[in-house]
Amino acid sequence: MDTDIDEDEDERLLLIVEDDEAFARTLTRSFERRGYRVVRAASLPEVDAVLAAHAPGYAVVDLKLKGEASGLACVQRLHAADDDMLIVVLTGFASIATAVEAVKLGACHYLAKPSNTDDIEAAFGLRAGNTEVELTNRSSSIKTLEWERINEVLAETGFNLSEAARRLGMHRRTLMRKLDKKQVR
């Protein structure tokens, strides 16, 4: 956790909640070059510690943290601390269910990895939404529907793999194998 920021500098303060140290460092350097001051956290307790000392105006939160932890809990905590904070959720496990939950909990945007600093910064400016998003007539494949159902149940169970597997009627190892595969588009 990195918390070397003065209270009076919180105007362009960005909190990065990411447990991948290399990715967090890369994001930090990139945002610092753009004039942000950055603090980092890798878990919900670290987010609490940052919030006790600072009032970030922006946050980038990884959806899936180590140890079955959920970035959704971090989003909820950040939004409770400041409902004007602009929170962008990043994930390699994108689904409609987790996107909906992230927005309901206070995120202003939800991006699938890989996303770069330009994408994230643009997402901070899209708080109101965009009515010009292209609508498609393509129906979802069975694999996409399965992926979204799995992610919906994961979100319902707070990313508890054992409980999600039980609710889905599959073995925990089978669920873990499915999660290790890349999402089908």
C-alpha cells in the first residue's frame, strides 16, 4: 500500500485497487505522467486504510482480487465514502451481471481488460452514459450465456467459488477450469 500524499493534494488523487503488482506499477506511472497523484491498495483492508488518510476523487478497481476477494466490495466501500468519486472497474472476467452490479454499487464505468490509460481516463468522463452506443441484433451464443450465468452466480455469492459451484450444480474444479478459460465473445 502506498499512501505518501498530503491531504491538500487530494484534488487529482487516484486510487488504484489492483493485486497484480506489475500492472499496478504500470498504471501508476502512466497516470502520474498525466498529472494524477496515485495511491495504491491491493485489498479491501488496504482500501480502508487509504480512505482513512485520503479522499481520492478517482479510483480504478480490479474486479477479481487475490483470495476470492471481490472488487465489488471495494466499489461499494469507495462509493459509501464519497458518492461523487469516479470509479472505473477493470476486469478480465467481464460479464453483464458483474457490470450491472458494479454500476449499481457506484462505479461510473466498467471496462474489460486489456484497457489502457486512455480508455480509463475516457471512462472517467463518461459518467452520464452514452445514448449513441451501437445496438446489435446478434444473439448471444450458448458459451456466452453460460459465461454470464457463471458470473451472475459468482456476483450473487460474493465470488465464493464453492458456493457458486454448488448453486450451479457443478464441481468446484469444473467451475475453476471454466473461469481459467478466456471469455467467448
